Amino acid sequence: MTSYNEPRRVAERYLEFNVPELKRAVAKAINRDEVDVLNMSKLSEGGFNRTFEIMMKDGLQIIARLPYPSTFPKRYAVASEVATMGLVRAYGLPVPRIYDYAITADNPVASEYIIMEKVHRREIGHSWYDLTVQEKKIVTLDVAKLEALLFAIPLPASGSVYYKKDLLPNDRNIEIPGRDGLCIGPDVAMKWWHDRRDLLSVDRGPCKCISLSSIFSVNCQNSQQRQ
């Protein structure tokens, strides 16, 4: 097996953090004492986060996710993920509950983190080929219903979802009507931030949605003025 740029890829994912403090943060997030933590183990490494499972003495399992140093934009990525999960959960989508989070590494853990509920279910990918055609149809319809719920969530602008308290003072934002504390802020898509693009002073949103009818109206007015 041939590997390419492996030392560089490993260095991008290398993260030093305070393990005892992470255990303490998890215990505090669920109103437990740190002595209630039985063990901590690494579950997986994704594209942007390293994931740990913390087991309590009573069997409760909690997930802690820490972004890699190479994750951009780290502050906004963590803040937006937490807020987005809070928003869709408010609309009835079955997403894990967030117990606590840190959007900067300025804390005893020495890393950004998300502490969240563990969902005890089997991944559909592990069962798909064992399902009957009728069972697959039911699953597919359920997924379509969830997607319909997502697309029906009214948003006032394009950008990413945040809790307003997590944005910087100079960050532009547009409040989401009826959702206290939630707003649309800068677009968190990696293409705006990676490869030193975070150093550029550019407008990353939010951007208010413009309807086709308003564009047509403006074009007509401009045409009449030219005449």
C-alpha cells in the first residue's frame, strides 16, 4: 500500500489537549462528578473531528468531538454546527442533544470541543442489504420526510446558522424570526477559509435572499431610466 504525504497529513491532525480536563468538562456538562467517569476511548477520526466516547459508571455514554488543527474556520465551524443542530432539533428532527461546547481553545481542555448525546442506533449502512424491498421503501420515505422538514425551515438569508452570542462583535448577522438567539451569520463553507483565505478581508455573508420578481422589477426600472 502506497501512502502520499502521510507525515504532512498526520501533522495536520495532531492535536494536544488535556485529557483529565476533557473528562471533567464532560462530567460537568451532564451534572456529574468527575469521579463518575469510568473510562474514555477514541471512537473514530472523521474529516474534521476526532471523536471520543466517555463512559460513566452508571453506563451512560457521552460523545466528545474535538476538531483537528487543520479544521477551518474552527471557531465558526464549531459554533455553527452546534447552532444548526439546535435549530433543526427545535423543528422535530432527531438529532443528538448538545450538552456543552467551546468555540475556542481558551479553556482548560486546551481545544475546541462539542460534548453531545450518544445515539444508540445501528447505522443503516450496516443493515441496508439485509432489508426487504418493502423495508427499504419505508426507510427511503422516512428519509424523504426528514429532508422535507429541513427544506421547509424558513430562513431569512443565506449563510450559516449561529447563536448570536457566539459571533464576534463585527460579524454581520440576520436574526431568525421566532428563534430567540439564533441568527444567520458568515458562511462556514471551507472554500471561504482554507489555504490562508481566512486572512482575506472579504464578505462571507450573510446575504439576504432576493426573489426573481424583485430582480425583474429592478431591471425594468433601470430600463425605463435609460429610455
